[in-house]
Amino acid sequence: MQAAVPDRPADAAASGRARSATGGAFPRTKFHRPPARAEHVERDALLRSIAGAGGTPLGSGAVRVLHVSAPPGYGKSTLLAQWAAPLDRAVWVSLDADDRGPRLWAAVLTALQPLLGPASDAALAAAIAPDAHLRDDVLVALVDLLAGTAEPIALVLDDVHLVADDPATRAELDWLLARLPAPHVVALGARRPPALPALDRLRIHGELLDVGTDHLRFAADEAEGFLNGRLGLGLDAGAVARLQERVEGWPAAIYLAALRLRRGEPIDDVLDGLGAADAPLFGALTDEVLRSWPAEHRRFVRETAILDRFTADLCVRTLAGDDPGDGDAEAVLAAFRELTRTSLLLIPLDRTRTWFRCHHLLRDVLRRRLEEEQPDRARTLHVRAGAWLESEGDESELHEAVEHYLAARAWERAAELLARQGLRLVGFGVLGERARRWLARFPPEVVAGDARLAYASALVAAVEGDRAACDAWLGTGAEQDWDGPMPDGTKSYDVAADALRAMVCFDDVGAALRAADRVLEELPRAAPGRAAVAAMSGWHALLAGDRALAGDRAATALAGQELVPGAGLPLVGSLARAVLALVALDRGAIDEARTLVEEAEEAAAHGALRRAPHALPLVCARARLDVVAGRPGRAVDGCRAALERAEGWRDSSLMVPAALLELARAARAAGDDPAALDALAAVHGRLAGAADAGRLPEAAERLAGPGRRRSPHEAPDALSGREAEVLRALAGTGSMREIADGLFLSHNTVKTHARVLYGKLGVASRQEAVRRGRELGLLGGTRPREEQP
């Protein structure tokens, strides 16, 4: 229902209508605050924060403008409505795209008319006059009217972004805000910060209060209150936390996820499908976010959605490329600068604002759309992004480059990168599981027919201790008749294969040392692979009891690292120093060893390497140093923790039995002979059938002394009832924590029983314990024929 322009000011809000310069009319809903809904969460903490900063009560603080800016779905209007609700003299104007120039000020004056009285009639008439001069006849009059009003007024302008892109309207609004008289307050709600110089000046003088995306995200208690208190979903704290983390506190996204939960879908299914896979829900939210952006900004965010994170240069290289049809690099750079300044869904990742990322949900939806609707364009962008990350980045960017090449199905580029950087990735302790997943994404025929990928597959198998697979893949690669050097610079496939055999001895120390002798003659001093071969060769020489060769090879590895600092490998730096520390301890140079161990630990502090099984040589050096320093208990704890991390790992260079030997030495020094015997039994179990285990068996015999050692081939000491119970549980599929729950024991108690059990069985892992238990008939199986009575 609409009415004529009111004759009395008090009727303005009731009629909800005023004539504009174009003869249109305002619906009454334009001046009504959004009503509170049952599912709305009271933003009490945020409202208290606003009040504490001087945003309310009116007239009590220095704040003249409250600026609330966030993308759709963050609750801007809800927050402003809750802020304005307790205020006696608050007026609301919901702006539309056509509220520009005279129409904007006609709407503002219509909202204010009940509070300003008859004195505002002339300004309203001037605003709707065909020949209105807005600055002199309307804005000056409005400022004078407000200055003459003692009681504070709060004017809320919601959706300012719809009018702020008009230069004239933006200038008018900026003029008013710069001259807004006390004690009145204007509250602005926008999807992106409006470019109003007055806001910058107010901010400098402490008269502007900014509320952004970070403030509007649901905190944990708000998310819980919304999902459980308002919607009654009954989710546990862990489920609420996972949902909140996935959507990054975006209230609308939480609500959309709640719609699925209300339909009875399990929380795990909702989380797995959240975003790209739930286009009917989140696609609409994405469209709402993008609707108010100009076309060049929509294209920018759509195409950068293939990037998990980005810089200005990466965006330019990816989106503009070298094809003139791709668009102007300057336009891409301009979009980057504008969106990273104004879009609150592009999030800076560092203080220098160099790296950014898009909100996960928005990125996932846009990425899926691009790959489904423009697959060729998506592949082109992936290849360009991979090329930039490969040429400009460090090891973390190398991982991203591989992902982009695989997403583009650029098999040749991906194979080249894996083969060229394989040793570097191993050196950072991160190749294994990740590389296996990468290789699984190639078509099988591509892997089998490419010497580079066969070599990468052999490298992964070697890292994981799978000798059969390593040998098989090396054989497959040799069949491809690779011509020329390998991508990492090694002069031939045969030399590369020999280098791999030198770096992993499996159970033949002598063979690995002989391979290293051949490879070190072939590889140039500055080759990154040479340092890796020398470091592992130093470890193998130590196992063989040749301390002089071990020290020489470790020193060669460190010297090689210095020749190629850009390709330096933390694994090499850590391993070589660990070897040198053990050599120093053998000759009694304790201070030198301590320095080397500390340097090795610093080198191993890089990412995944710190807790990788490959750090066991360093664990050995630290344990030996602790024993010498009179701290055997600390050495025992360190060895046990490291061996626990290595449980189930198929050792490729006898690192586990070496660590078990150090555990036995530390336990003996601590006076725990049973623990020492258990560790020595595990050493012999590990070395049984080894082609050449170096001096490890002799070292174990010497440490055992004249007392009887336990052989892995003889029947174990009788298991206690609880140990037998634990063994049967280990044969199942439950985790150690689940076993503990099933036996009504603590997790640590079950782990203690398991360690004692391993010692009695002469094994070092759960898998070996179960196998040995079956052989001995302790799990219902039969003993091998030669062991049966």
C-alpha cells in the first residue's frame, strides 16, 4: 500500500512513502529494520565490543561512523539491526541500486522526517524538485538540521555498496560524513568497503569504528549456540568445531550446512561434501557474493580459484600468460590490487600482504565450476601456475607445482619435475606417502613406459623399505632405454639407479658401499645427488665398522651441501652430522659430538623430517651422547619414542636395529637388564637372514656380554595372562587406543605390555609380533616344522 507525500512529519514512517525526483515511491519496508528471526544468534560479545569502543550509547563516545563491511551471509544487517534495536532515535534505510543522487537523499530525509519535524520539509521538497541543487539546497540543509538537533540520532544506511560505485553519489555521501555534527552517528553496512576519503580521515582521528569479516565470523560459542541452541541439532563440541573450521566461521555457510544436518545427513557426509560438491546450496551463496562485483573481478576470482594461495606475480603469470587473447596483465594486476584491498573473502597469509588465499568455500565452488564448464581453460591455468611455482618457489611450492601439473593431466611436465626434484623431496623428509599418491594419479601405462616415473617409483619404494618393489621398478626403468642424462643432471639412468642402490642398503651394507664407490666417481662434486649418496654412504660405513670411511663420507656430504646451498637437503645435513657425532664419541671427543648433535637437530627441525623415521641415526647419536653424559633414562625415553614412530616402517638402511642397539646400551647403563635383553632380542630378530648387516650383530653380542641372549628362533619366556590378552588384541584391527578401551586399561599400560611382549617374542613391531605369535601357536596357528617339539 502506498500513500502521497505526507503533510505531517510524524506520518512519514507510517506511510513509508515519499516522492523522488523521478516520481517513484518508497515501499515502507525500506525504512524497517530486518525483523529478528528465531534462528538469529544474539551477537552479544560483538555488540559489547562496539559499545566499549564508543559506538553506543549514542552521544557517549567519539565514534561518528560505524562501518560494517563483509560479504553476503556474514550477518551485517542482523548485527546493525541488533545494534539499533535498543536505541530510541534510530532510523533505518535499506538502499537499492537506483538510490542515487536525489533519490538517495529523498529516502534519507523521509526516514529522518519524524525526528527532525516540519523543519525538514523544505529539504525534502528540494530533494525531489526537478532542478535540485543537492549540495546547496539539500546536504547543507540536512547538516544544519542535524546540528540544531540536541537529541542524538542514529542513521543506518544498509547496502551502501549498491550506490557507492556512482561517483556523484559517492562524493555526496563523503561530503556529509566529513561534516556530520555531534552527537549523531551514521552506521554503514556494505559488502565491500566504499571508497570514501572521509572514512580514512575519521579513522585517523578515532571517530570511525570498523567491523569486518573477522569480527563477524561465528566464534565457537556462537556456532554452538546457533546449531544446538537455536536449531536443536545436538552436535557434540568436536563436530561443531570441525564445521566451524571448514566454513571459517561464515554464518550463512554454517546455516546452509545445518539445513543438510536437519535432513538427517551424518556430520561427516556434510563436511565431506561441503563446498564444491554441494553446488545447489553453496552455489547460490557464491552467486550472491559475486553479483555486485564488476565483470573483471568476477573473472579474476573465478580463475584464481585453481590456486590454493597466490601472489600478484603468480596471478599475472597464470591469468594473463603469453596469449594476447588472455587479457592484459595490467588488468589482472589491477583486479588483484583492488580485490585484496576491498574483498573480505580474499585473506592475507602474511604480514607483508604478499600471499593471499580465497575463502575455502568460495574457492571450491568456483574451481569446480571452472573445471566443469571450461576444462581446457582450467588445464591451461593449471599448467601456467605449475610452471611459476616450479621456477620461483622452494620445496613447498614444488609440491603445489606437481599438483597443478597432475590436475592438468600434463604428464610430461609432472614426470620431469618428479625425476628432477625427487632427491630434494626425499631430503626434506616428505616424499613417501605424498609421492605414492602422485604416482597413482598417472595412467598406469604412462608410469610403466617412462623411465623417469619408474625411477621415481623406485625411489618411493626405497624410502619405504620395499626392496622387491624398488628392484622391480629399477628394472622397468632400465627396459625403457633412456637416452642421455636424467632430469636431475645424473649422466645416465644406470648411474641414477646405482645412486639409489648406494643410498639404501636394505640388508646388504657391503653392496651399498660398493655402489657408492662407483657413483661418487661418476657424479660431479656440485651434483645434489652426490651429497645424498655420500651422507648415506657414511651411515653404511659406520654400520660396517669403518669409522675412518664414515667420517670421510660424512664430511664429503657436508662439503657438497655447501657447493649447492640452493639445493641443500636437511636430511643430508642432519644425517652427515649424526654420523660425525657418533665417530667423535667413539674417539672420546664429547664436546665435538655435542656440537654436531645440536647442529644436526637444527638441520632436522625442517617440517616433516623432524619426526620422520629417517631421523633415527640422529636419535642414535643423541642417545649415545646422553649415556656418556650420565643421562641413560633420557636416552631410553628418546629411543623408545623414536622407535614407536617408526613402528610399521619398512627400514631401508638398518636404522631400526641400530636404534634398538642404542636402546639396549642405554637400558644397560640405566640398570635395566631385562629391557636391554629385550632390545637385543629385537635386534637379532631384525637382522635374521641379512646378507650383510655390517658389525651390528657383533655389537649386539658384545653388549649382551657373557649372559644368555634371547634368540628370535627359540620359544619365548612364558607370556603372562595379560600379555597373551594383549597379543590376541594386537592380531585384530583396532588401534592401540581402541585395544586399551576394550581391555579397560590405560593407553600407556597397553603400550608397556606391548613393549615387554615384543621383547619376549624377539620382535620390534606389532606386525612382527602377530606373525611370530602365529608361528609359535600363541594365536591358534602352528609352529614351523623345525620348531615343533
